[in-house]
Amino acid sequence: GAVVSQHPSRVICKSGTSVKIECRSLDFQATTMFWYRQFPKQSLMLMATSNEGSKATYEQGVEKDKFLINHASLTLSTLTVTSAHPEDSSFYICSAKVPSLGVQETQYFGPGTRLLVL
Amino acid sequence: GQNIDQPTEMTATEGAIVQINCTYQTSGFNGLFWYQQHAGEAPTFLSYNVLDGLEEKGRFSSFLSRSKGYSYLLLKELQMKDSASYLCAVMDSNYQLIWGAGTKLIIKP
């Protein structure tokens, strides 16, 4: 299957600092990537849809100035959590839509980044 | 509104069979996905159904009834490594995935 990598896998930072998370599609070109957040024992929450070469589409309630998304190439999308606070501590997961000819557009997920803000 | 319902938790015995149900109400339908998520890890794709019926893939099978807004994931010959959360997700008319909260499956020896 398609491989999506994510870096870093784990990060601890001080409150007020910014953290950048990278998401890469390793063996395919992804025009669309998704960023999710998952709190313990809860389901995935879509934060934004990232399209290569254009601005990301944010879900309601997600602050676009706080969660900066850049999809500069067909294989890389980045999420920057600016001025992170303890409530931003969560598991951040990216996924990439695998191009296909059919209706099915399976999303393959990166391994996730666990962010802890002290 | 859009809604995906699945049981919060299920328990089964190693070697047995378990069925995890999922019901949905969405604006449009472009397929239903099942993902497996082990604790602390990202989801991995298991199956996709867009037509009614049963799709079998090894020990795992997934069933869909569009008229009933219902799907199930069937796991046979359960192994301890199958202990995980199973997420049901429906692709709506805008090709957006709507996620269920997941079913935590506990396998006992």
C-alpha cells in the first residue's frame, strides 16, 4: 500500500513556542492531504484539508492563524502549531488521498505525531 | 446532521468470531471504510464497500446495506493482535470522510 511518513513522531515543547510537523507521501504524489487531531479515547477530528498549491480548507472551529498549513509540493504538507498551549497537546495525524481512477479514494495515514505542550 | 454510530466497546475470545456494527446517516454516500487503529498508532485501512453485499479479505469481511444505512465488520479466528479500535467512516456526497467514534475491541485468551 501507499506509504505516508510523518516527522517528528513525538515532540515536547514549552508553552508559547511553535512546532512544525511534516507529512510526506513517499511513493506517490498526493494532491490532497488531510490533518487530523485525536484526543485520548476519542475519534479522529478533521482539522483541515490541504491542497497542493492552494490555501488549506479549515474545519469549523479550527483557527487557521494558529494551525498553519503549507502544501508546497505534491509530496509534502506541513502543519505548524503556533504559540502552542497545553490544551494543544494531542495526537496529530496526517493522511494522503491516493489518486485512483475510481470513486474509491482511500486515505492512507501517517504514523502520527504526539505533541505535549508543557 | 450527519451521524455514524458504532458500539463503544466489545469483548471477544481468542479464536472466536466477532461482528462490529456501524449505522450511518449522511448527506449522500460514496462508500464506507473500515480502519483499524492500535493504541497510540495511526489508523490503517481495512476495507471499502460501495455496493451492497459482503467483501471478504482473509479473516476480515465487511458487509454493506445502503438501504438500511448499515455495515458490519466481521473478524474470524480472532487473535490477540486484533485487540484495537475499529473505526467506521462514510464518504459523503462531497467526498469528505465522516468518522465514527470507533469500537474498542478487547480480545481475551
